[in-house]
Amino acid sequence: MEKLNQKQLMNIHGGGISLGIGLLIGAGVVFIIGVIDGFMRPLKCN
């Protein structure tokens, strides 16, 4: 195994999910759950 110096360590990318992608995935999941809930138990508007 080779040890990396500080400059090489700073050039490593990847491995994490950015905040925007995490929020987008969360919003999509909430939207799909809302659509399924609307079909399963439709409620009248007051």
C-alpha cells in the first residue's frame, strides 16, 4: 500500500452525496408517497 501526500489527498473526489442531490431524492420520495396516499384514500376538499 502506498501512502499519499497532502496534495494527492486533496485531489481525491467522490464517495459522498452532495446536499442538493440528497434534498432532490428526499423531495422525490415525499412526492411519490403523497401521490400513492392520494390514490389510496382520496379526501374531499372543504
